[in-house]
Amino acid sequence: MTRINASPAPERAVDEAPPGSGTALSHGLKQRHLSMIALGGVIGAGLFVGSGAGIAAAGPGIVLAYAVSGLLVMLVMRMLGEMAAANPASGSFSVHAEKAIGPWAGFTAGWVFWIELCVAIAVEALGAAAIMVKWFPATSSWMWVLLFMVMFCGMNLAAVGNFGEFEFWFATLKVAAIGIFLVLGVLAICGLLPGTSAPGTSNLTGQGGFLPNGTDGLVAGLLASVFAYGGLETVTIAAAESEHPVKGVASAVRTAMWRIALFYVGSMLVVVTLIPWTDKSILTGPYVAVLEHLDIPAAGQIMNVIVLIALLSAMNANIYGASRMAHSLVERGEGPRFLGKVTGGVPRRTVVASSAFGFVAVLLSYRWPDTVFKWLLYMTGAAVLVVWAFIAVTQLMMRHRLEREQPERLVVRMWLFPFLTVVALLGILCTLGLMLREKDTAVQLYATAGLTAALALVGYVRQRVAAARRN
């Protein structure tokens, strides 16, 4: 669709407190920070390690699975970009859902997202600790978890620019690692890398065909790939604390979408072209398997470093995202008021609360790994899809209102609206439906649905009570 050449939308975040109130967030993030957060935010251990399970399920068809899920992610990111550029807010989609659908929707989407991020913090801390214990066998996992929690909580308690700078270099390393991997992979596929010969299409079609496990395998690979893309929302949260929120998020979203697709789909194509999908080493790490196949010295240790960086980067970003979402909810009266204080432009109380919840989740993993912690994981198993569904419905409603009341704010537009928004929403609903096919994913879906329903009920009751008080 054509863009309207109008004056840009106001640069101030819509949920930011007035200057001098003592509760305003700072604007310490630069454009380069936003760009790398957008790129690096979805490049995590799920890609470097978790993609192996997807390849084992779908075979070479994992390329198609990542392409389909990548298209869905690009649509969701574009919708987020449109809303964030029109109304920059540290609460991102939660703020937009509240305005477009109602307070209960903002409450539900925000707290689902917060719980999802806090549980993810725990998972990432445990994963990073496991790598450190391998390197230092005399140490204990809890020591590393405590160190990482304190380190990243402290970093997020400081100025937001410190978070941005740290995440910039973490994301740069991750992007560089995938870039080098793709270059080496393409050279090897073409037979131009010393000691290698071009494999042709033998690994794509010679081990049972492109879809060796049929549509069931493709569905399993699709589900694995969808959840690997989690984390894209952080850039629209961070945009509210950037120097130029509107320009920043618009530029970050536009440049990140095709690069993310290239990294994910491209790297999966390299893996299944160079080595048979039946190779058992793929399960432990497809990137390591390829590098060892190419006789790259110390491939395993190199990737362990990259995975560690990815995990620590995700921890850092998730503490940041959780704290800002919680702060936004508190500012809108949807959370405990005592958490709302901002010091030096940083919501330090929500940073501590988010880190503390993550640390408690870690403790639960030690004490009740197969009960309480397992159900925490189940409750957030489909949370990313719930958030995306809120985003799609919100954008569908918000766009009509913006076109009618404030068309000058539409500096980023969703493609082929409303057709592609509806397509994305149907894609999200279909993915949720596909989760019912497998017992494990079905349990996750039911648990997430229970959490969402409980939060929606609380949010609705709060909304009704607030309306009754006003009347």
C-alpha cells in the first residue's frame, strides 16, 4: 500500500509519564542499539541448538517449515512496527491492546508476556550454567545461575544505555557467527572450500525425500520453528526508550525482517544440504555438526561459546523486556503500585521483581523439576502465540481507528491490510490447533489456555470494578 507523506508522529512514548513526575523512563537507546536488538532478539539458543529437533522431525522439509513460520513472523513484526511507530510505548502491544480492545486485554497480554519472559530467564540461566559446568567441572550449577542473575539484574538496574550497549555487542557477535556460518556453508555447497566437494542435492532428496516423514514431520518442524522466533517483541518495547522512537522502530523493523528470514531459512538450508538429516549429531547441535563436517578446528567449543552468548543475551533482553512491561502495567494501574517508582530513568523495582521471579523459577527447577517447574514451562509453552494473537486482533482494530482519526501517524503500514492481518491471525490459530496433534504440545496448549483465561477473568473483573467506581 502507498505511504502517506505527512508529518511524523510525535516522538514521545504514549505511556510515558510527564516530565518532572519522577516516573519517566529515559531515552538512552541509540538507533544502532535498536537495529541490533531487532536482529539479535530472535537469534537464541532455540536456533543454534533447538533447531536440531525440528530437522530430526521434518528432514530437509525444515527449510519449508522455517520459511512458512518466517512469513508469519514477518507479518507479526510488521503489525507490531505499525502500532509501535504510531504510538511508541514501553508496554508495546499491551498498551495498544488496552486502547483497541479494552483494559482486560492489555492486562492479559501484558502479564502473559511478563510470566513468559520470567520463565525464559530461568531456562536461559540454567542452560548457560550447564555450559559453564562443562568447562569448569569442579563448580556447581547454582553458582553460575546466581552469578548470571546478579550480573544481569545489576546491568539492568543501571542506565538503559548500558543495556543497549551490552545487547548491541552480544547481538553483533550472534549475527556475525551466523554470517560466517552461511559464508562457509555456501562455499562448501559450491565445492569452493578446501577439502570439500559439492554435495549437490543428494542430502535433500536421498534420505527418504524432501519430506521423509510426510506432513506429520512437517507439522512438528513447523511448531519447533515458530517457537524459535520468540523474542521479536523486545524491539518495540525498547523503541520507547530510544532517542527517536518513531524513526527508530520503523527503521529497525524494516531492516530486520528480511535479514531474520535469511538467517533462519538460509542456515537451515545449509545444514540439510551439507549433511544427511538422519545424522545423529544434528540433534545435539546442527551448527556444530556442520562445522565438524567441514573440519573446522575446535568447532564444538566455538559453538558452545556462541550458544553461551546467545543465552546470556536472551537473559539480558528478557530481564529488560519483563521489567518494562511490568512497569507499564503498574503505571496503568494494572499492577502493584509500589513497583512503579523510577530512579534515574530506570524502573529498578520492576527490574528486581522480574529478576527475582526468574530466580525463584530456577529454585523451583532444583526442588521440583518434574512438577512445579515443569508446569511453569507448560503454562508458557504457547504464550508466544497468545501474544501474537493479541497483536493481530489489536492491529486489526487499531488500524481502522488510526485511518479515521490520525492517519498522519501511519508512518509504517501493514501490507495489504486487512487481508494479510487476517491471514496472520488464521495462521496463528492454525498453529494453536496443530498443537493438539501431539500429547506434549497439547498439554502445553491447555496449560497456557488456563493461564490466559485466569488472567483474562481477573482483568475483566478489574475492568468492571473500575467502571463501577467511575459511575
